[in-house]
Amino acid sequence: MNAQSQIAPPTGMLAELTHRCPLGCPYCSNPLELERAADELDTQTWKRVFSEAAEAGVLHVHLSGGEPCARRDIVELTAHCAAVGLYTNLITSAVGLTRPLFDALVAAGLDHVQLSIQDAEPASADRIAGYDGAFARKREVAAWTTQAGLPLTVNAVMHRANISRAARMVDMAVELGARRIEVAHTQYYGWAMKNRAALMPTREATEKAVADVEALRRKYQGRIVIDHVVPDYHARFPKACMNGWGRRTLNVTPSGKVLPCHAAETIPGLEFWNVREHSIGAAWYDSPAFNAFRGTAWMKEPCVSCERKEIDFGGCRCQALALTGDARNADPICHLSPHHARVQKIAAEEAPAIAPDYIYRRLKAKA
Amino acid sequence: MSAPTATSRPRLPRGVRLKHDKVRDEWLLLAPERVVKANPVAVAVLERCTGEKTLGEIVDDLAAAYSAERSLIERDVTKLIADLADKRMVDL
């Protein structure tokens, strides 16, 4: 559809180095079909991918997973990213990160640490993570990060079990010395979709949490940057998912598939390219999956005639598929979608009901 | 956090870097999850934010280098530094 000259270069790349992770967070954005260690790209291939990403214009690389520190070559990969000029962000659970490993990452040129925090209450945090003692490990890694002078971001995913403590989590991030916090209301994909009935907060709790966090912006101005990912199911307009399909960022899975977003593989009929056969630049500009929903030509009504179509790009393709059965439909979060009433009904029915137990994110046992 | 004054010594903290991007042929300030385009004036200011010079000295420097009115430069530089300090992209 677009000529290459009309497609801007990618700015960010999420490198899912592995799907192995000691935690079992029930809202994990990884797919339900987790990729196995045996299918992971080797060190040399990842290095080539990082070099290609830098050449294609990627600025930030997010070393993620799973738990990226489960990769034995994490220091070597970090050093390579730094050497090719990428801004390196380690997205970690803190579990499995030892002091010597941390020091080696800092020496390798790591730029930024993003640490997930499950709750401000230790017992609740560990229950959400499905891992005893995780909370204490996180405090320790936060301290190492600030002592090393690296910027720390706390990533706090909000849902029914912790939403009443949203403001306390911001306070805690400030105490930990974080320069930035992402307060991310759960987005329902992957494991979060599977656990939606256990995670969905009420509208009242959501509105209070959003107001409490917004009120802290002034108090903490100049101390912590608050990035607020607003809740979806209670909204009237959809989010500009990924800032538009194939406009800014790409994901590479542990086995090398290049995806426009975490959940893109849920959309049937898309052809993804793999870094084993194609360069990052080729996958960005030419792979069918990236061009499937670029621009606005793919849209149907109510998006086609909507004045917001270049603002929110019709919302999220994966959510449109999951909730309406067609990825080309408007994201039903939008009040203009004919399916919007269904979203409201889900949120209204699931939130006040008794929460079922979590289905923790786990690799399937080997058959 | 206090606002910048003439005696502040602004510096880019670790994790914030000024980079010339070859692909876009632009100067960019990179920070956690942030990319800010830097125009030539911002580049001139940020290159001097090493923690050694005071804001007053940076303004003197620029006024000499660009032979421009000091008060205008002071206003622009203070605003830029205050704005970046708010975003935790410059430490004072």
C-alpha cells in the first residue's frame, strides 16, 4: 500500500528475549502459547537483529521477556546494543537478577531499568506474582539501580486486587527513587483476557484510582514522571493502540517473529516474517502483517468517516477481533461502535461478581 | 524540586543522552521511553550541561558564541532547563 518513503522508520523495538519467567502474573502480555527455550534465537542472531534495528532507525530497545535475565547472554546482548548506539532498557521482574549480574549489566552500558511492582502490600504483591519473596527482591534491585545512578521506572499494572492502592504505589515508587512510573490499567489480551473476570475492577474503583493518581502529578512534579495508561473497558474512545499499527514500534518474539504488537498473532490470516529469514528493516517496511493495518485504507465504518481516525487509528485491532470477531471493525471500546454495549455489559457484569482464582501464567508442562 | 537559578549546575543524568541520529539526520535527546527532538539552540545548551558550568556561565557562553542579547538567551535557556528538569531529563 504505502511506498517505503511514506513509512517512518521504527523508533522502538521490544525484544522478547525469552518467555521463561519465574513469576506467573495473571495479566502477562505474553501469548497463551508461550515459546519454548529450545526455539529461542541464539546470541549471534540477536546481535544481528540489534545491529539491523539500529540501522533501521530504532532508538530505544527494550530487553524484555519473560524475564530477560533468564538468558545467559544478557550481558553480552546488552553490551552489543550499547555498542551499536541503541538506548537499552531492561524490563525485569528482579527475580533472577543477582548483584554481580546487575553490576555487569551496568558496566555493559545499560541505560535504564524498568521494574514491575505488583502491589504496595508485600503479601498481596507476591500473591499476584505467584512467587513468594518477589516483592523483597524488587526493593533490593530498585536500590541497586538508584545507587548505580541509573534511571528507574516502576511499572505498576492496576486491577481489582490492587486498584485501591494505586496512589500508594506511586508513593512507593517515589520512595524507591524511581524517576518515572507507568500506572497501567490492565489491558485485556493474552493472559489478562483469560483472567479478565478475576482482574476487572468496578467503574467506581477505577475512577477513584485514576483521580487519585492524577492528583499526585502536581505533588510530585519534577520528582517523578507519571505515565498513565488509562483503563479501556470503562472508556468512551479507544486508545491509539501502539500509536498506530506499524507506525512507531515493533516486537520480536523469542523465536524471531517480527510483530506489530504483543497480541498480533491472535489475528488470523496475517503473515509475519521471521528474523531468521528477513532483516528488521525488511520486516518493518515490507512484511504483509505490518502493511495489513497501516494507514486508514483498511478501515470500515464508523472509522472511515470519523474525524478521529488519524488520532486513535480505530483503536486496537486485536481487541476488535477478540470482542467483535473482525479485526477490521472499530475497537468496540469506542462508543460509536455498534458492539460498544457489549463491552459495557462485560465490565458491568464481571467487576462486581466474586472473582474466580487466577490462572497463573505458566509454560505448559511438556507433553 | 526547585526551579533552576543562575547558580544551578545542570547536567544530563545517566540514562539521558544527546544523540545525532543518522537515519533521520536529527539531534535527539533520549531518555526513558522519551525521544525529544533537539533544535540547534537546544543542542548548544545541552552540550554545555555537564554539571561543571553554572546556568549563568552557560548563558554567558552562548551570548558570546551567538552574539545575542543576554537577557533573551537567559530567558530561553532557563525555560528549556526548567522544562527538562520537570521531565527528569536534566538534573540541577
